[in-house]
Amino acid sequence: MMLFDGWGHPNNSSNNNRASYSSATTTAAAEATTATRRTLLFLLSLLALLLGTASAAGTYSVVAPNILRPNRDFSVVVSSHGTEGVTRMGVEITGNPVVVGGSEFKSRQEALLQPDTTQLLKFQMGDLDHGDYHLSVSGSGGGLEFRNITSLKFEPKSYSVFVETDRGLYQPGDLVKFRVVVVNPNLRPSVTGAIDILVQDGSGTTVMKYPRVFTNKGVWTNQLQLSREPVLGDWTIVVSVLGQVNRGGFLVAEFVKPKFEVSLELPDYLSLEDENMTVFIHASYPYGRPIKGEVTLQVTPRYQYEYLQAPYDAPVSVVRQMKGSTSIELRLNEDLGLRGDYARVLSVTAYVKEQLTDRVQNASSSVTVYRFPYNINFIRSSDTFKPGLKYTAYLHVSYQDGRPVTSGEITVRHAFVRDEAAFISTTHSIPDSGTIALEVHPPATRPGPSWTLAFEARYENLTQWLGELPRAQSPSGTYLQATLLTDVPTVGEEVLVALNSTETLVYFVYEVLARGDVIHASTLQAHSGHSHTFRFIASGTMFPKARLMVHYVREDGEMVADSLHFAVQRSPRDKVTLTVTPSAVDTGGDGLVSISVSARPNSLIGVASMDSANLAITGAQYRMDKTDIIKELESYDPGQTPWGTVGSSSHGRRSRRALRTEMLWYGTATAHDVFQNAGVVMMTNARVYREDPIGSGSYFPGHGPIDGRGWDPENLPPAHNGPFGRVPQLHLPGANTLRPDLGPGLEYSAPPRPPLAGPYAFSFFPPPPDNKPRVFLSTSMNPTWLFTHRQTGLNGILTWQEKAPKQLSRYTITAFAIDDFDGLTIAESPAVVTTYRPFYVSVRVPSSVMRGEAVAVEAVVFNHVPDNMTATVTISNEDGLFLFPDFSNQIDQGSPAVSKSRTVSVAGAGGRTPLSFMIVPQKLGPLRIKVTAVAGPYSDTETQIIKVKAEGSTLYVNKALYISPSTESSFSRVLNITLPRNIVEDSLHIEVSAMGDLLGGAATSLEHLLRLPTGCGEQNMATMIPIMIVLKHLRSVGELSRSLEERAVAELQLRFQQQLTYRQKDGSFATFDEYRTTKGGTWLTAFVAKSLRVASDFIDVPREVIVRALSWLVKQQQADGSFSEPQRRVEESNNNGAAGDSSYPELTGALETPLTLTSFVLLAILEVEDYSSVAVRNAGNRALEYLSSLLQGQESSLDTYGLSIATYALHVADHPYKDTAFYMLEAKATVRDGMKWWSD
């Protein structure tokens, strides 16, 4: 007998003792973190061992999850086995939170157990904190006297959070719509408190906070406007629910649309039996006109390699002339040099060079070349076989693209000993599903010196070694096997399970676990047979997957156990049904689409659409679907999950056992593994057998050839399509090896690289100067059609109509419903709506042109009717707002015709014909362009607007007049405006406004308070400051309305987003964004820090932004206390001024002098005092000392601007030299004719 510590580990120094028993075994998954805790648990376990063995008239067992979660039920199963009478058991959960000031947790329940009975105890866990928690059990009576304890893991996750956005990809200036769904592990919206949400930009800086928001049935929705120049990259939406943090996100990038498009067509896969590979290349302009030029096709083998530098194969290149489309055929063997028995991936790239401009566009794809066109997949029902009990496995024969092989025969060989002569061969016909069930009956006794189960399969000329399975371990040779008899377990229906045992069954205990908790448990009588069936009801908590454990205790005290992992589907009454009619909509008509959702009464419905163009670019990972829910629910299960499909094969056939694909994971080899793999603790005085699993088929380094099957490699049949069953080559130290797509590493002699070849050849070069995240689009991103919420009525059915979008595309519509009873449910099948036009014209025009400028109106006629058509395209000019130019006439601009028409031929079934009209706008303002296409019974009209701007440059004149009438009821005044002599005709625009406040006019045009560009850090701040001034003024005088404040704050938020673009990784701010390799500037960083401190009164500015800016400023201080600008690298396109140059010298003044810059930085430090650290305050004191030293006897040498800034800073600091500085500034003033001014 061996002793076990509190974690179920054998307390034995011998490494030769593989098998072990315990009369008081505790199996737990958590390791102690301190020596004190381990010692305490060991002593308690030893005490329980002594007490448990003192009276062995019966057996007890306690099963509970090994993870404790806050705000959840914690279930404990207590059972008695063969006791002499009633046993009183006490179960207690205790904990010591690690949070300072946290109170000790304790919860206790008791149970009275009759002999051979089971009870399920439910503990209500409150809002627990992190800490050390333990489960202890004690009992007496019925011949038992015991005490046991084990540790529990604490896992804070008790809520599931899903974040959805209307798209996965956005460009600057877009509107981001998003929603957050918060549910508990039962998928119900049980969160009653507030949640905190924040949005972080691509650099991880928080740009928006939504503190303490409340959900409606677990759903909260909002939208975020992106600025015109935000920080690009992956943005994150962070959701905090009672201390639990979850994240979702989206990508913000610049969109780049090529001038022409290149596409590749490759086969889904290839095999060496195909001999040739044909590549189709297509190149055209966006509206279908074919490209004439030259195409270069490059094909390169791709390697999976164990080392940093992968082998290099020179690409195979082919150059052809093309016009629109061409095809190139390559021989796999002769041209590409493909040989061998493993799969290879070919990277294919086509470079198309336009003949007229030499502009090059490329397209890339890949294709896998296999040895054979088919594949055999071995699906295990268990990782071990049990002697004396039937073992079932599955073979799925498919083509390399996943399609099942539907005919033919496959030969399977299996053996229970490592002897080539012992193989038993069977032939199976392949059904339409491609899946064959293999049933073998292992002998109950050892058949020879080795005892294993090996499989090999042969289909056509592919022979594939499928591996070996070890046998399960039991000292008595007793085994129990649970088999699922219900084909499709469904919530609310019975689940039928069969038990088979190698000895007579008298009774057994079973537990059903799901989502990390015990759902049901019971002791059943088995009527003394080798087989037994029982049933239980599948509850809603068992969706999507549940785990069944079955065990009993033999008369000698050994526990025999088995487990089963199976899938459960939801009840049809709990499903959400989505119906959309019609499925195809002609956008030329009313375009109305009827949407109907059926769910539970009073459910919140969320509906979203994805068009095929956006879906092809970003995928659907930003949308919540059924897979996300299943994955989230599975995360609550602490047990080991079999890989692959569970409860069904991936091709539709239901299994009798839980299935998984071939993986090197061997579980449930012993009774101990049953509980450990289920993620539970087992506390018992029974003997739970434990043995380290032996990986069958594994091999260990040694001398001479070693084969995974233990036979002579020379006598094995040759392997094909991968090194299955073949001797893994023992490579010399340092030898290069390949990692083929299938099988272990193979030694490979790589050809030498040419100079500067390979993926890492240029890794030492710096990144490009403008290294912004970009997305290259072949099609435009369409705006979101549907992203909405609605509420169902008492009948649970909601129907409404939506206007279909004008964009022609295929829209996939998804829906979810959430209610307080069933919780969150996703519509099983999305609906699809296709928008189309049988015949239409598309028009493209520039957004603006100058008056008198010739512009091309581009039109494309599309024909989706099967027949070819002749169309008449007309551009209307009924108001005579533009001319049709005649370029052969060098004197006249053109004729003012009412319309102009052209006739074109358009091919049927998707044909399109481009054409253009040249016009010369004559009137300023918006110009309406109307183009009509007519072909037989079909016609279409499209209208576009061009903004016609005046020639020359705009001159703004502002006249302000203060009106304060005393007694008169009316007031009149004449204002004269002097017009320029060369004013452009019709360009004069006069606007008159009267405001009751001096800043009232500014409030009406917050977006354009300054007519300045915003292309750099200073310019953006210059437009941000006036908004804050208006907000502060109107708030102080009590005239800030809610609508005006919301609009001003939104505009301020956009400016803040944009300013973060110029933030560097060290916390400073630079003139240009971080992608232009500039460094931060001292003046600009100080300006931003002090300005953001003011902005923080209106918007959420992360404290870190200001604190890091101040910390960076401290590093720029010189030894004498002054501040200076760091050396920065300026692009050649900028002026080559000194470091510290600003785009606005009128803002910075004479910053060349240390006096001015130091004074300005000091002001920033003083004005953000509540953000300052000790180091920042010390820097401010040193700056004050520097300024005071300059004022002593250097009056004549100080510049006026710097002295004025210094004077203000000294007054803000209330420094003793403030008056001295003021008098020095007064002395530099010029007073004349009643006026006073300063000049340098």
C-alpha cells in the first residue's frame, strides 16, 4: 500500500513502482503553491488515511468539480458503497481570500446516506475573491469513520461575454457599430449590475470609455465614430464584468484599391497522379475592360521546417503575353521537380504588367500537391481498448478536399500482438458516407508476450499505418464500458446508455457533468448481469456537450470506472427561426424585404447582415455564431476534451461512442484517469488504480533502427503518402530535416541559396518610412445594411420590413434571441438575400471640378439578361449647366446641347460595356449629372452630383459689429465690404448672423472653427483648442445645452483620436505620425500634455497618456534646468530647419531660445500638477531655478516673447521673481499715442 498526498500523487521515492493503490485516495488537479500548504494537506490526508483504514466495513466516495467559480452553484456527489447502515456525511468548503481585508469563506452541508445510495449537494457560491479554497468531507456510521480534504482551483470566470461589430474592417472616418452580450454559463442574462466598457486604438491607448452601463436582457449596443486620421491597427473593445475582463476587436486600416485587378484560378488540390497543373490568370480594370500586357507566373514549393532558415528552391518562372485572360500549364514532375511520398504546398504568384504604363499588379494563391488524391482518416472511440469488451473505431475515406469516397472497397488489418503473422484482414465496402465502422473483440487474457491493438488500412494503392492502442489497466482485469445508444441526444428527451462489464454488475453510480458542474447523479441496481441499460433526461445545461462517469467498487475495494463524452443538441422549441422574403430583390423596384423571426415570447432579437464582398475580405470572425457559443460553453469544462468531433463523425454519421480524430493523447487507461480527465476530484477510501499511460507507437532514441510497431523494418510493406508505419530516420546531430505535411521529420539536403535569397535575406533592413497598416481591396467595402435590435411580443413572432440596399451583392442575415428563460440562442440557418438588376447603368464622376475644366463622365452598362443587347446611353443637359466639348475646335469650348447619346453593344449573362462623355461645367455649385440607358424593354437611370468650384483661391472677410440698443426697438447699420478687383464671377457669398453671446457663432460651426489643415500634430491641436474654449465658456455662463455639449464632445473626441496618431512609443508627440520615423518634440509634447489635461474635463483621456508625456519631458531637461528639443530625423520633403521646428511659428514663438522653451514646458508641468510625479515636480523646480538665474542681470539679452512666457510661468508658480520678471517686461514695452505694445 502506498500513501498519497492531497493531490493524489504517490508519496514514494522509488521510480520503479508504476502501479499504485490507496485506501484513502484524493485525486485533484491543482498543485499547491507553497510548501506550508503542501505539508498541511499531506498531514490531513495522512490523518484521513489512518481514520479511513481504521474501519473498512464499507466504502464512501465523493465527486466534485476541481474548479470553484464565483456566483455559481458548486455540486458535490456523496455516495456509500456496501455500508452496514446509515452514514452521516458532512461536506464543507472553506477558503481564505488573498485580497487584503477579505473575510474567510465557509459553507457546510450534511447528508444521511442509506447503504448503496447517492445524494447530490448544491452549494451556492457568492461573489468570491481569489484565494485558497478546500473541500473537506467527514463521515461516521454504517461501519465508516473518515475525514478527507483536498484543494480546489479558483477560477474567476463566471460570465460569458460576446462582442459583435457590424464589420470586421474599417477605414478612417467610418462609423463602428458594436454590441456586447453578457450571459452566465447557462446563457441567461443574469448580470444585474453595471458593466464597464472601453475602446482601445491600435496602440493600446484608451480612446473611449463607457463606465457603469446597464444591459437590456444582457445586451448593450453603441457606436463609435472614427476620426479621419486615427491610429491604425487592431482596435480592442474591453468589457469588464464584476472584475472579469473580456476582449473583442476590429481592424482599422487604409483601403487601397488597385488600378486593375488580377485573379488566379487554381484547382482545389492536386496529386502526383494528375501529372499537370493548369493555372488561369485574369486581369481587368474595375469595370471589366481587359488588361493587355505581360504576365510572369512564379511557382515556389513551400516547406514546413524545424529551423529558422527553411530550404530554398528556386522558383519556376514562366512569362507570357496576355489580354484579359490566359492559362499556363506546368508539369508537376519535369517542370516543378515534385517527387516523393509526402504532401507539398505550392505558392503561386502571377505578376501582370500593364503594357501602356508598366504598372504591375499581382495575385497570390497556393495549392497542395498530394501523393494520392484520397486520404484515410482513423477515428478512435477510445484511446485504449479494454480486454474482453468490444472496441469500435471508424475509418473515413475521402478525397483530399474532404469529399467522401462513395464506392470501392478498403482492406483493414488488425492484430493484438506484435507479430506480423497475427494480423487479421477484413474487407469492407465503402458506403455513400465514406465512413466504415470497425468492430474488434479483444481477448480477455493476454494473447502473447505483447498486448496491443494495431490497425493498418489499404485503399487502392495507398497503404496507411493507423497506429496502435494500448490496453486499459486494471490489477484485477475487471473493466467497465459505457456505450451511448441514443443516436441524437436532445434537450428534454431521454438519453439511453448501455453498460457492459467483464464481471457481474450488482450496482453502479453514475454522474452527468456539463459546463464544469455535476448536473445529475444516482446509484442504480444492475440486477446481477454483465450488461445493463439505464436512461436519464438531458437537461438544457447539458448542451452542447456532456460527460458521463460510471463507477462501482468491487468486493476487494478496487474501483472500476469508465467515462463517456457526448454531444447534446437543443430542443426544437428552443431554436430561433429566421425567415426572409423574397430571397432575390430587384433594386430597381420598391426593394422591400420582409424579415420574420420566431423565438420565445418577450425575447430581445438581434439581427445583422454580411454582404459577400465584405465577407470575402474579413471573414465572419467578428460575428457571434453557434460555434462561438459552443466554444464558450466548453471553456467551463475543466476536463480533457477529446480532439475532433464528439458524438458524431465530421461527415454526418452518428457513433455509438464519442469519436475523435487520430491524436497522440491516451486517456482513461485507468480508473484514476477517468476522474482526472473529467476534471473532478475523487475522495474515497476505495482503491483507485493509477498507472502512467504508455504511449503506444512511440519510439525512443537509441542505437540502431527503431520501429514504432516493434517489428523488423526490413520486412515491412512499403509506406505511401506519408511515413506511416515506416521507420523514423535517426538523423545525425545537426542534420537538416524537413517537416512534411504528413509524418515526422525527414532528413533533407538543401540546395545552396543564391545571394540575398530567402525569406530572411533582408531582415536587417529598417521598415519602410510609411509602414501603415493597409488592406488591398479588389472590390469596394459596402456599408452595413442591418445591425439592429427588436423585441418580440407575447407570441414570440416578430415581422418587419427593411429597404434592400442599392449595392448589388449577396447578403447573409443572421439573428439571435435572448430571454430570461432559455437564454441566448442563435438562429440555426442564416437567411440569404440577393440584390440584383437585370439591366442597369453605373456612373462615376469626380467629387469636385473647377468651372471650365473638362471632365469625363464614365458610365458602364451591365446586362444580366441572357441575350445580347444594343443599348442607347444618354446624358441629359436640360438646364444647360455644362457644354459638350469639341476637342478638334481649339477656339470654342463646346456646344450647349440638351443631351448627347451613344449606342453600345452589351453581351448577355453578365456582360458590361464601358463608355464616357466629356463635359465642361459652366455654373458654380452642385451639378446634377443624369445618365439614362435604354435597351428594348429595359431602362435605367442614375444620377450623380459634381461640386463645381470657382477658379482662383478663396478670400474670407469678417466684419463684426457689437449691438447694444438702449431704448430703440430697431437698429440699422451699413457695413461696407471691399471686393477684390479680380473677383471671380458668381463666387461672392455673404452670410449674416446675429448672436446673443460673443462665442455663440463659434458654437454653430464647431467642426470648422479654424480654417487650417490638420495634417500634423500642431495643426490638429490648433483645431482642438478652440472647441475646449467654447465648451468652458458656455459651461461657465450656463448656456451649454445638452445637444450642443454632445456635439462638441463628439468633435473633441475625434480630435483626440487623431492626436493619438502622432503619439510615439516613448509617450512623446511628434509632428508626424509614428509611421514616418520622426521623433517626439519637446514643445509639442508639452503643448499636448497641458491641452489634454483641459480636455479631460470633457472627454475620457487616459491618465497614462499625460503621465508618460510628462515623464518623457523630464528626460529632455538639461543639467542647468533648461529644456531643449531632441534631434529628430525630418523627411527630405520637409524643410531642413533646426530641431524643434513647428508648422506654426505663430503658435510657438521664438522657441530657438532656451528661455522660451523652458518657460513653456514649465507651464505645462504647473498646469497638470495633479498628474505629476516626484520626478516631474523636481524638474519643475529646477526649471524655476533656471529661469530665476536668467533674470539676474541679463535684462538686455532676453527676448521679449520669451520674457513674456517666463513672466506668466513665474506668476502661475507664485515664484518670488514673478514681479521682477513683470517689471523687466514692462520696461521693454513701447507706449505711444495712448497705445502700448511690445516688439523684438
